[in-house]
Amino acid sequence: MCGIVGLFAKSTEVEERLGVHLAAMLAQMNDRGPDSAGVAVYRDPAPAGTSKLTLYSPGPHEDWDALAADLGRSYGASEPEVRASHAVLVVDADASDAEAWVRESRPDLRVMSAGSVIEIYKETGLPRDFAEEFRLTDFKGTHALGHTRMATESKVTTEGSHPFSTGFDLCLVHNGSLSNHNRLRESLRREGIEFQTENDTEVAAGYLAWRMREGATLEQALEGCLDDLDGFYTFAVGTADGFAVLRDPIACKPAVLAETDDWVAMGSEWRAIAVLPGAADARMWEPQPGVVYVWEKVAA
């Protein structure tokens, strides 16, 4: 079944309480996806010339300081910011170089996200417990996506949870199922897109990363999904500048959008949005089938 939430801040007040609002929205989706939960938060831009990695360790006693020291010998690395089984490091290198180092030197770790502003955290268990374990209420930021999973086609693992990131500062969460993901995965691998799981959602994320690498805008890449992805789906996509929503042409998976002067929000059900300040006065609508909705930050 799964549940999706998204929040795009249009005011500093919402940015300051982004994590508080995200945790409340995610809790409303607890019974839509009790197997696991995950979030992508856009915050704290890395300084120019540096990149930010979010890493996951399956071991309960990972020495993140030692890892930062090892990584720092090749690329300068910040003190790790640890949240449960994940850690964020800022490195003096391109994200692709740092990511390649981790995959070669520490193949037991998983790179959850890489870029300048994105951080992805995900774990098995109840969404309410996840929000507490990862201290979501601490977060301040510009926008965020969240997902609660009810696994119906694969086993419950941290790696198989959403969001998925296959490009820098790009992530996707998905409610639904794709029927041509195996064939598309092989085509994308020939284009240099790497995958870490067999999840169909990661294929959709890889497709967007490939299209945007080839010069498409986010809106154009999502429009391409309507031709190239078979199945039924509601997508919520995050980038460094904003987020987007798309439902397939049949639109059997639920979604609600709402907007005020302070925020734009998306949820699989209205109750995820109803917890936001000013929700009672928000403009609310159901996203139309096959229509791309995009909100992006305007450069100052």
C-alpha cells in the first residue's frame, strides 16, 4: 500500500520547523506502511568545492570517526554527523569521487545519497519509531520527502526502503508497481546508471537521473515516464531546488496536493497534510492523471 508525504517550504517559519512538520506527516502514514520508513531532507548546503555523503552501516557499532579519518587521507572529511545507523560527511571532493572511494574501500557500507544538499535516512520498523530514532524534529531545511513502506513484492530491508537516489541531489519515492523495470534496468546500466537493489523504484529514479544527465529538465524527465514506464504509480521527486509529483495516466494510486502562502504539501491521504499549520485554509486538489506538478526555489 505505502504512504508518501512531501513538504516544500515557502517561508522561513516553515523552514525552521521542517522536521517537526515532516515527522507529524510521516506519523499519519504509519498504518499505510508499517514495514519501514525513510526521508530525504534538503538542508545545510555543503560549501563550494565540497560534497555531502549520507552513509548507512548495517553493523551496530560502526566507527564513523575512523571512517572519516580514512576517507580524509584521500579527501578532506568533516567530523561525521551520526543519526542511528547513518552518518553524514562533508568531503573536499566531487561527490562521484568520494562515492567511488566508499564503494571500493568499504563495500559493506551503503551510499544512501550524494550531492550538495540532500540527506537520505531510512530504516526498517514503524514510521513513528523511525522519526524518533533519527531525531527528525531537529531538522531545518527547504523541503523534504518521506515514505512509509508496506512491502508486497520483496523482503523488508533497509536497502529496499524508500527514498532511492541514483543521481546527485535527486531522489524518488513511489507508491505502486512497474511492470517493465527489469528490461529498463538493463538498458539504463548500458547508459552507465548503477543500481544497488532489485527494487523497481530505484529503476524509476535511475531513469530520471539518466534523462536529466542527458539534458532534460525535471518536468521533461517526468513526462518521459509516461511513455517509457509501464505500470501504475504515484511519484514524488526531490531535487536540490524543489520537488515534483506525477501520477500515471490511470491514477489508481491515491494522492492529494495542497498549497498555502507558506508551503506546498503532498500526501497519499489528506490526513498527512491536515497536521500542517494553516491546512484548513489551504487550496486542496487531487493531482490529475499524467500531469507533472513542479515547485522549485526561485534564485535570489
